[in-house]
Amino acid sequence: MNADDTLLETEEGMEKSVGYMTHEFSSVRTGKASPALVENVDVMAYGASMKLKQLALITTPEPRLLVIQPFDASTVKDIERGLKESKVGINPLVDGKIIRLPIPELSEERRKDLVKSVRQMGEEAKVRVRGHRRDAIDLARKGKKDGDMTEDQLNDFEAGVQKLTDEYIKSIDDQLVTKEAEIMRV
């Protein structure tokens, strides 16, 4: 067992956990239009389930409006159905070959629900980061048991993994505070 490689793999795993959370945050509605709100909506088209971003161009011409321009006009009805069935909560307006999604103002109650949801996402990311820490430390303890590491090396390794964990948990907390403020801003 190489401690440096294990530490690098652990950091990579933690980085992916934070990246996934950041991507999840982008799909949370904050009252302003963002293509990330709908780009991963599943749409049944051509006999298969596809992501909306594979079927159409998504733009934000105004702060409170998304415009979806299908690459193939025959998929307009499929995209409209996919948007209505999704949990986005925005009614699509079909205008010929394009679909408009007006983003309504969020109520105070809805903002609080979104904050709870974002906190849950943050907690899940922290659990994933801690899972990477646990896996790395278990691997190191196994290495010590097998004679690949000394007690001092194990302690140094555990301290390094804990330092990484603290950095990524702080990063999650910082992003969480920023996202909550963005959601609560009227």
C-alpha cells in the first residue's frame, strides 16, 4: 500500500463528491432562469429516454425566462410532456417550434422548502466525504496490520486524511451558505 497514492485517490473521491453536490445545487430553482434547471429532465423521444440537453438548445434571453429550441421540431410535444411530468414545477408554453418556460417568483414558504432541500444535499455530500475518509483509514490500518506501515506512518496518514476531510467539509459548508443566501434573496 502506497500512502501517497491512497491519499491522492481519497482526495479525488472527495473532490467528486463536492462536484456532484455543486451540480445538484445548480438544478435548484432560485427564482432566476438557469439552463441547469431543466437540462437533465428526462424526455421520451424517438422511442428512448433522453436528456433534454440532447434534444434541444436551452437559452435564457431574460432573467426570468428559459427558451427551449428543439433540434428537431417533431420532438416539441415530447419535450412538453417531459417538462410537465418532471418535478421542475414550471408549466411550459409552446409557441410553434419553441417552448418558453416563465420562471415565477418564489414564495417565502417555497424558499424555505428549497433551503431544507439544499441542506439535505449538503449533508449527503458530507456523508460521502466522510465515507472516503473511512475507506482510506481502513485501508491504512489494514496496511499497518500487514506490516506495510509503522504506527507513526499510520498516525501521519490519518492526520493527512483528516486534514483533507476538514477542507472538503468546510468547502461544502461555504457553498451551502452561499446557496442558501441565493435562495432567500428576494
